[in-house]
Amino acid sequence: MNKYFLVAKNTWEEMLTYRLNFFMWRVRVILQILTLYFLWLAVLPKEGSLLGYSQPQLLTYILGTALLNSIVLSSRSYAVGDDINQGNLSHFLLLPMNYFLYWFAKDLGDKAMNIFFAIFELVVLFVILHPPFFIQTNLILIFLFAISSLIALGLYFLLNLLLGFIGFWSPETWAPRFIFVTLLGFFAGGLFPLDILPKPVFTILSALPFNYLLYFPLKIYLGQLSIFQIIIGISVSVFWLIALYKLLAVVWLRGLRRYTAQGI
Amino acid sequence: MKKYISIWLKLSFLSFQIALASRFGAALFLFGKVIRFGFFLIFLFILEAKTKTIAGFSLWQIIFFFATFNLIDSLTQFFLREVYRFRSYVVSGSFDLILTKPISPLYRSLFGGSDILDIPMLILSLGFMFVAASNLPSVSVFNIFLFFILFINAMVIACAFHILVLSIGILTTEVDNTIMLYRDITQMGRLPVDIYKAPVDSIITFIIPIGIMMTFPAKAFMGILSPGFVLLAICIGVIFLFVSIKLWNFALTKYSSASS
């Protein structure tokens, strides 16, 4: 276990090696939050509601996605495809280390850094902007929000790894990732809450795993789902977690059979 | 001038060949760009359906703003894609080879490889601009003229931004996040900057001239931009370009020829 802790710790230190790079990255994150925040602030009425959301609820949703982004969507495992294509995987195959856990530890190191800075930045934004914010006081809902966020973290890790494994079959791993990120921006609910979409589209999206990365945990936090809907949602996301893990195991074994250590 | 056009054609041709070496990858990238455009458009339609106007602008006005943004953004990426590759030249010392060539290193660093994958996005943006414009109230020839003037001004500002990125690249070896930071800032211009509250709207219009780049041309087209702002926009564009070239010249004196 200690070795994985060291991997996570090293990732933390790696991120601070190029400090200007890191600073620029954080500025970008703040800018992305502000862009969406001001957009919604402009279209939302101060009183009443729009698309079923009051101003505090929707702005909480937007700021919440910023925090959840750093917990769920921050990752290092995007480099798995390059590892395979450049032959670096061979090195890991010889080490007494689980390849999946290695990347999971790297992801956790990355997430820890991102969460730390995201909380700091959100506090600063709160002090400056004084946004109307919805504070959930129901402890059960907060607990369920935490559970669904952890499931989301696992789902994203598996999806990310699965995309990286395309590297076993093709050197072209960045183009599928570009599409994945584009789809995610829309289907995960980072741009807007998904339930403002037409009902048939929303129903289809509810069956996909993307919905459970940002939208579902935040809806739990906002208290807009019944306990029954939460149980159904958590069940579907757990199903995806298991299904993606099984699929990943199969793809990994088949991929290893094709692996030629190209690039060494 | 002729020499530079011929160099651009040659480098762009080579760049196209590289981009099309993996046709599957190129197709996926293109598909990604189109769905990103489509998704934001869907978002605007949904928003407009519920609110009727967005910050006082009608749906077709908003689409015209969005399409103009995409046209400027895609055209900038088409011409200035080489900037995204600049960091590798600096950290590997390959920039030495560019400096010793008998052409302007700034020209080579800016226009050294156009991106063919942006051409379909240019066509798509133009198409949407045309459709949106045909749904707007009558537009005068003078407004169209002002649009072209401010469109050229927007390209000048975009060029100045890229020169700033190159200069920072030489001074700090950091390019990737700086150029993406520029991209993120310009994203604020997808919609008219008037939607942002004070002082954000003023900051992104006059200090970081995103509003002048992205919003002013469309506003001039619709006839809702005063002539004073047109003159101010041109002045800011020229000053911005002048300052960025000064910074580039300064940065060149600090280049340390790393790794060579």
C-alpha cells in the first residue's frame, strides 16, 4: 500500500515541478467557472425560477460542478495510451505493481492537488462575488452526495483507462479522447443541468454512465431527487461501475496479447 | 511579399499532409469540432425557448454572435496553428534553426503550418452567419463595410495575442497553458460580452480586448455599435499589435538557445 501512496505523493510533486504551468492551469479553471457563472447570472431571473431552477439553485449547480470537476474529472490516466504506444508499459509489466492501482494512485494524487486548490479558489470567488448559494442541511442527502461522487470518481477512472487501452489497437488515442471530452462536457451536465433537455433525450442520457459523473451527485445535493430516484440512480451507476470494470479486464487481457512493446 | 506567400503555401501543404497522414484521427477530430459547435447551438436553442431573449438579444442575433465568434476563432486557428508547436522548438533548441533562416522568425513561428481541419469549421460558421443574417432586420451596406473593418481588426488582435504567447514562450518556455488560457478567455466571447456584469464586461472589452475581437464586428453588422467605438476598437487593435511586437523583440534578446 505504501508504494501506491508514494506514487500519489510523487504525482503531487510532479505537478508542482513546472509552477508557472500549474499556475496557468488554475487560472484557466477559474476562468472557465467565471464564464459559466456570469452567463447563467445574466439569463436567470432574480426572483422566481427558470427551467425549474431558482437562481441560488442553478448557481449552486454551476459552482458545484467546479468542485466536483476537481474530484471526479481531474486525472493523470489520460497518458495510458501514450504509455502503450511508446512501449513504456513493458517497464510496468516487470514491476511488482498493479498497473490499474498505479494509475488510480496517480489520479488520487492529482485529485488531492486539484481539490485543495479548488476549495481555496471557490472560497476566494465566494468572498468576491457573494453568489446566492444553496446550502444543503440534510445530512442524509450530503452523505448520499458523497457516495455518488465516489462512484462518479470510479466511473471516470474506468472510462479513462478504457479510452487509453485503444492504444493496444491504434496509435490514434488523442482523437477519441477529444471526442470523449466534448461529449462529456455536454452529457455529464457540466454546461447545464441535464433535466432542461427534452424528456426523451434526458431519459436516454439517464441510462448512460456520463449522467452520473456530475449531474446526478449535484441533483442529490440540491435535494431535487426523491429517495426512490436516488436509489435507482445509485443502482444504475453501480451497475455501470461493475460493467465497465469487467469490460476493462477483458480489454486489458486482449490488449496484452496484441502488445508488441513498440517504441523500445 | 511573394516569397512569404510562397513559403506559407509550401509549409501549409506539408502541414496538410501531416494532418491527413492519419485520416481516421483527422475525421474524429473534425467530428469532435462539429459536435462541440452543435451542442452549444442546442444549448442556445433550449435557453432561448425558455427565456425568449438572452440578455436582450433575439435568438438569431445570438446565433450571429456565436457564428462570428466561431469564424474568427477558426480562422485564427487555421492560420496560426504553428504557435501550438512553438514550445517544442524552444525547449529542444530547434528555434536556433528558425533564427538562422533568411525569413522573419516571427512570421515562421506564427504562420509555419496551417490546420486543414479548421476549414470545415470555417464553412460551417459562414453558413450559420448567412442563415442568421438573413433572419435579421435589414442590414445596410455601410454596416457590412464596418463589419469587415472590425473583422480585420479582430484578426490583428488575435495575431497580437499569439505574438504575446510566443514571447512568453521564449521568456518562460511555457506555451501550452498560455495558449489554452487565451482560448478560454476568448470563449467568453461566444456570446455578446454585454451579458457580463460590470466590471467584467469592461475588462474583457478594453483591457483584454475579447469584446472588440468577438462582439464588436457582429454588433457593427447589426447596426448597434456607435462610430466612436469603431475608432476606439481600431486604436486598441493597433496599440495591442505594437506592444506585442515590442515584447517579441525583447523576448528574442533573452532567448538562451536551450539544449543546443
